[in-house]
Amino acid sequence: MCFGCCGCCSAFRPRYKRFVDNIFPVYPQDGLVKNNMEKLTFYALSSPEKLDRIGEYMYQRAARDIYRRRYGFVIIAMEAMDQLLLACHAPALNLFVESFLKMVQKLLESTEPELQILATQSFVKFANIEEDTPSYHRRYDFFVSKFSAMCHSSEGDQIRIAGIKGLQAVVRKTVSDDLVENIWEPVHMDKIVPSLLFNMQNARFLNNEAKEVIPEDQTDPPMLAETCLRELVGRASFGHIRAVLKPVLKHFDLHKLWAPEDNPNNNEFAIHTFRIIMFSIQAQYSYTVVETLVAHLDDNAKSSPIIRTSISGVLSKIIAIAAGESVGPMVLEIINSLLCHLRDSVKHGTSMTEEKQYQDALINALGEFANHLPDYQKIEIMMFIMSKIPFPLVDNHTPADNLLQSILLKSLLKVGTKYQTIHLNSTFPVSFLEPLLRMSLAPDPEMRLLVQKILHTLLDRHQNLEKLTKPTVNVSKLNLVLEKSSRPDLIFINKHGPIIYDALYTTLQMDSNTPDNVEAVYTTLALLCVELASAETVIDLLQLVLGIQSLALNSTTLSTSQKFNLHALVISLLVLIPSVVTIPPLLEYANQIVEARTQEAPHLLPDLMVHYPQDSEVANKVPHLLVDQMAVCENLKSGGIDPSRLAQTSPYGAGGPGVVIGGQRNSWIETARGSVIDINAPPEVDSVSSSPGVQRKMVEEELTFESMKKVLTESVEIRKEAEARRRKQLSDTFRTATFSELVRRTQPKHDVLQNKLNEIFKSLSANDRRNPTEEKKIEKPAYEQNFPELFFY
Amino acid sequence: MDDYKFLFKVVLVGNAGVGKTCLVRRFTQGLFPPGQGATIGVDFMIKTVDVDNEKVKLQIWDTAGQERFRSITQSYYRSAHALILVYDISCQPTFDCLPDWLREIEEYASSKVLRVLVGNKIDREDREIPTHVGEEFAERHNMYFLETSAKEAENVERLFMQIAEDLMKQARSRDLPRYDASTTNINGRTSTVSDSNCCSRFQ
Ligand SMILES: Nc1nc2c(ncn2[C@@H]2O[C@H](COP(=O)(O)OP(=O)(O)OP(=O)(O)O)[C@@H](O)[C@H]2O)c(=O)[nH]1
Ligand SMILES: [Mg+2]
């Protein structure tokens, strides 16, 4: 039974066996007998039909040697098989490969680390050769299992490295041909992916963050595993990505890698891993990663806020990489999801700092995402966010409502900051502008401030925002960047100027305004002036300025300090307007007032303060320091501008409570004292949702937005969709119909209607949950409960 | 010499520290390793035994009990012919976790898998789980039951031999789950029996 050393019997043995026997030396340390190996190779090449028997025989010999622990001979056998494998290209190679793989498996099964490593090397060589006809019945299950186990070895780096290289080889071997073995099956991926991550997670990976390409011959297990992961992800086609991502998420959960126990705020490994995935994945699929992470956030709704913060943090770090590729409904779906998380978070706990961090992380992710979208999508996103904001009602009964509003406005601001306005009319479609202006009348001064900031970032096209944050009478020092306004801009302001000015005027009436609020309105007006500088807009602006002055003079609700604030705002604008539009006489007039006030009443000039000196004279007592309408008209005329419009009655009231005068005001406002019926029963509110009038209106107003949303909601049940649409219509109706009412309600007056509306909006938003089971509960819609009379005429 | 008629995959599961690795090493290497460290990920051992004069190769996958390795260990259940669920008779919590393990087995393993419940460490004086309690549990859940001591080599050989015999009986009656990566359904559970001889009659 002793081969290789028994020359006498070799004569009776088949030739191929003799060739094989002869490659083994007497003493294993002498190594493979080279010239006999050449003979064997030549023999195999010339008689390829013998290859399978050669292979089988070599395997049998090696198996015996392993059993007898004669590892030297085993190593020689493996080397010989490697050489044969590389030398032969015959179709018969297939059969040889079977023996070859049996041999590799045999070595992997041994407890000797050396043999395992050797086997892996051979397997890698095998994986690199191209077989003419891959064998479809061949299975790599054992190799994946074993290499994965080796990846976890505690016997040192060498075994782990072998394991990783082995996995890499299996992937390479199988990935191109699904018929051979579908390596993307969970049974494999659930082994391969955690094994790679396990090796990566202990790395000092941060030092290498910059290097996106790692040399192939990296021998450090973390780097090698990373290379392998990149390769794997890079080869994944659309159908396979989830198979890779699922075990990644599971591994991160189980190993607590979102928020490591020793350092919960350190999610750098998570970021690192997902960046790798994003950079390796075929670009057109990258949004799948984002989608999967968002879904994982859903799954973690009950987890600690630290974990949720970490996941959102990862999202915000990678979302940018995906955004460029994301198209279509995916965008809104992701945004919607993030918004839902924000809302849920607000519901959870409002006070915990950890929850706050989570909200910030979400807002950041939103902003990052939007930042990398094309501008037209940003507008859609802003409108989408807008549609999610609960409406400011008289009193926000719960702090959560309040918080949600402000958080959503912050998100809106974040997105707005990333948006670059070109034409105002494309930035402010009516369906966006109107709700935004309505929001600018929110009871909470913080919220109003946010809305103004959103307006600022969207209006400012020439980087003048910084210069115009504070009212000033030294306009010449500002170095404003000016550009002649375009026709579309002028059309825009002609069309929408009235509602904008009106909203700004109304917001200035609020007795809860701080100097910050007044300054913010100044900035908005100043930006409007700068961006839309033209003789045509000057009159409207001046009309407003004069209106504000009379508000400051006549209001019975504003405090003295607030009135001083308004006067300072008025004079600042009066200087700014003729500087920008170049009306020297008017500028001169404005400067005279400034000078006079500097002498006699500095409290009527900027800066705005909360408290003014006790002895500050109220403006009514110093009429010569006020802006005089007649003087303005005259200066305009000598500046070459027709002031006749300004001379007419001002559309702005005297500023007393509840005295918002109709008539000349834009029809959008209608009468402030509309009856309940006026507000609640416009033709749109119809129990039949398919009223054609309503449909047409929506299509006209929100074409792209609606179509996007349609795609978004198409996946959910039709019933839910229909209900949502009805609800949206109704709430739209309320939104559009009740602005004047809102204006009125911003004044300290309550009535039955307000409470009723309050109830409705509250129940609407309560119904508007994401939980589909709740949606399914067949209930009377809130509006039917509250307004049954609307549905049964 | 290396030929075997049957190849069976056996996977050990159970809480950390119940003695899975010790059982495997006792069986494959005939020793009780002093200071056996916790298993990381998955370990692998092989042993060929004789059943009715036939060679049966047992591929033994020893999984880590630690929770954090659950993702990788679960992926090994799927191809198991037999699952050995181990608890420590001197440690009540390891017994209390059994329902959780069963749930996992239900989810990830083949429904045909041979399931064996093992109460290990019977050499210890401080027993907390009486034999009949373990027995009843096994009966209720349709499992084989055995108490062992890896330390004293008690019932270890018997455990694995029993499994080998049983699987062989099943294989002979062609009732053994066969694993074929391409026949897993969407849930990742093996659902179909393939024609290929993958319980491996190597000749
Ligand atoms: N007295 C006694 N101790 C045992 C026995 N079997 C294992 N142990 C001890 O129990 C401890 C854990 O044994 P392991 O075999 O490492 O446990 P394990 O189930 O593999 O643990 P993990 O790999 O972490 O899942 C070790 O200290 C062993 O010495 C036994 O039969 N009797
Ligand atoms: Mg162990």
C-alpha cells in the first residue's frame, strides 16, 4: 500500500498512477520532483481523457497522507494539482476540477491551520481560471460556510485572511454565472456579509478614510475584508442589493454598531461602512441603500433615540451620494418617510435631549438630501413639507403641535437654504406662497421668525442677505449687489405683491413681536426691494411703508417699544428704497428725517431694542420727525416717478384691532368679517369628492406636485388614497378659504368658529397617521362629524 | 479509506457557556479542553463514524452562543440535518431560553431537521433542572432528549452516534431533507427536495 517508494510494483500499475507516484520524493522535505512533474503534465496534456483519473488518484493519496499526518506529502500533492490545473485547458478539466475541489475541501476540513491556508490559496488559483464549461451541479456551500467560519478564527490573522480571500474567490467564481451557484441567496450572503463586517469593525479604519481604492495585496484583515465588500457590492445587480444590505443591517443591530456600548455617540464605523457601500454600488441603485436605511429607521421606531440618531446621521452622510441618482417618486417617498419620523419623534417625547438630537439628525438628513437634488425637485419638496405642516391656529393646544410646526419649518428652511432662486415665479408657485404667508401669521413669534427666514433665503439671489439682516440708515455702506429685475420678476410681484405685502403688514400687527420679528420683516422687505428694484414696485413699497408708519402711530395693541421698532423699520426702508431705485430727492428727504431723528429722537432709528429709555418721546408728539405722505409724493414727482397711486387712499388700515379694511385690498383677502357660511361652504366643499370643478382647480395649481404625489400614494390601498384626497381637498379648502379668518383670529378675539376650526384641524391631523391599521378603521371622517350640515344640504 | 457513504451536517446551538464546544471537542478529539474560550462566530469539526459498517461523515458546525453572532450563526441552521440544542442543567436561565431557541429554529431551519435537546454538565453537583423537566420539555416539542457531561465523557459518544444512526435511517428511507441552494424559496427556507444526491454518497 505504500506508494512512491515501492518501485517493484509500480511496473504493474497503470501509467497515470506511475506518473503521479513519481512526482513525490522519498523525503517530503525534498519537495516536488520537478522533472517528473513535467512528465506528468506532459502526459496529462497529451492524454486529457486521463485527467479525471489522475485527479482522483492524487486526491486518494492525499486523503491517506492527511489521515497519517504526513502533511509534507499533502502539500506536495496540492502543489502538483495546482500546476496541473493551470496547465490544462482541456474540456476534461471539468472532471479534474471535481477532484481538485474535493482535495481543497479535504484540506479545509483538517484542523491544521497550515493546510487550511494552503487549501485556500489553491482555491483562489482555481477561482481565477476560466472554465470553458462550468459545472452546473457543483455547489460551493461548504466553501462559503467554511471560509466564513475561518473569518472568525481566533487563531490569528492568517486564518482570517485566508477566510476572507476564500470568500472573495467564491464570489468571483460564481458571481458572473447565476447558473453555477446563486451566491446572492440569503444562505450565502448571511454568512459572507457578517464575516466581512466582523473583520472590518476592528480596524483603525479612520486613518484610511481618504483612500477610496485599496491595493489588492493588502494583508490586513480589515482592509482585505473591505476590499472584498466593495467588490461584492460593486457586482450586485438591482435584485441582489437587498440580499447584501439585509445582513449588513442585522449585523449592525446585533453587534450594536449604530451606537457602540463603549462610545454610543460614535457611529463612524457605520458611516464608514455605508460610505463604502455607496461608493461601490452601481450608481443607479444607490438610492436603494437610502431606501433601505430609511426602512430600517422605521423598524427601529421603538429603539433608543441614540440608535435612531445614529441611523439618521448615517443617512445624512450618505444621502448626498444617492440624491444625484434618485429620480421620480423615490425622492418624495424618502422625504415623506423622514417627515413621518420627525412627526413620530415629536409625539414620543418632546423634552429629551436625545430625542432632540434625533430630530436634528433627521432635519440634517432632509437638508442634505435636498441639497443634492435638482432645483425643481427642491421646490416640490418644499411644497411637500409645507403640506405636512399643521396649520397655525389661534392657540396651539399641545406643545407637540407647536414643536412639529417649528421643526417642519426648520426643515423647510434647511431645504430652502440649499435652493438657488432664479425666477421668483418658479420659486413661489401660489400653492407654496400662500400657505407660507399664512404660516407667517402663526401665533408663535418663533414660528413667524422661521417663516421670514425661509422667505429670506428664497428671495436673496444676490447674496445681500447678510448685509440686510439688521435695519440701517447707512445704506451706502452696504455695497449691495443690484441687478435690473427681469420681466418675469415684475410680473410676479405685480401679481403676488399685494398678498405678500399684506401678510407682512399683518404680521407687524402682532403684539407678541420681538425686535427679531420686526427685523426679519425688514429683511424680507429690503430683499424684495433689492431683488425687484424698479420704478413700478416703488409705489407699492412706499405705500406699505406709510401704512406701517400709521400702524405704529395708531395701534392700540402694540407696546411703545414695538412702535419704536416699527418707526425704525420705516425710516430704514425709506432710505433703502430711493438708494436702490435711485430717486435722489426722496433719498435726500429720507436723510433729512434721519438727521433730525438723530438729533431729537434716536429711538426712532435703528437699532431696534426691547426696552427704550424712559424719556423717549412717543412719535405722535413729534410729527415733524415722521414721514409725510405729501412730501414723499412730491419728492417722487421731482425724481421722475408718478406718485398719483400713492396719493390715493392707502389699502392699509390704521392698524387698530380688527380693522383690516377690505375694499381696495386684494380680493384674495376678501372681507375679514365673512360669516361662517362664507368660509365653510365654498363650492369646493362637496360631499362628492369628484366634483369636476375641484379636480380641475387642483390640476391647474399643482401639476407637477400632484403628479408626484399621485405616484407616491399609488402604492397604498385605494380607499386610503381616496380618503386622503378628500381630506386634502377639504383641508385645502380650509386653507385657502380661511386666510382672512386667520388674519382676524390673530387678533385677541375668540369665537365659536375658531374653536370649531381648531377641533377640526386637530382631528384631521390626528387621523393623519402612518399606521395603516388605524387608517382602515372605518369612521366618519372628522369633517363629517364636525360639520354634518355641510354634507346634507 | 476516506470514502464515506453519508455526509450529515450537525449544528449545535444554545446559550453561551453551556458547553457546546466542549461537547464537540470531546466527541471529535476525545478531550475536555481546559479553559475553553467562547466561540467566535462559528467553528467547524469533522468526524467520520461507523454505523452498520457504513462510513458516515459528520460535519459539525459549532455556533457561538453570544447574541451578537446571531446573524451569522442563524445562517448555518438552514443546511443542518440535525440540530443539537444544548442547555446547562446547572443554570436555569439557559433552560429558560429554550423557547427562544426553538422559535429561531422554526424560523431558520428546515422543518424536517432532526432536533435533539441536550442537558449538559451532569457531572455538576449544583443541578437546577431535574432530568424529568428537560425530558418533558423535549417531549412537548417533539425532540430527542439526552443528558451529557462533556467533562466526564458521559453520553457524548452516544449523542452523536444516535444522531448518525437516525439520520442514516432517514436517508435510507429517503426522508432526509436535501439541501440545494437553488431551491430555497423567498423566505429563505428550504422548501423543495432536489434530485441531486447531496447528502453525498461519494463513491
Ligand atoms: N462541569 C462541566 N463543565 C463544563 C462541561 N462542558 C463545558 N463546561 C465548562 O463550561 C464552560 C463553557 O464551555 P464551552 O464549551 O466553551 O461553552 P459553549 O457553549 O461553547 O459557549 P459559547 O462558545 O460561548 O457559545 C467552560 O468553562 C467549560 O469548561 C461539562 O460537561 N461539565
Ligand atoms: Mg463554544
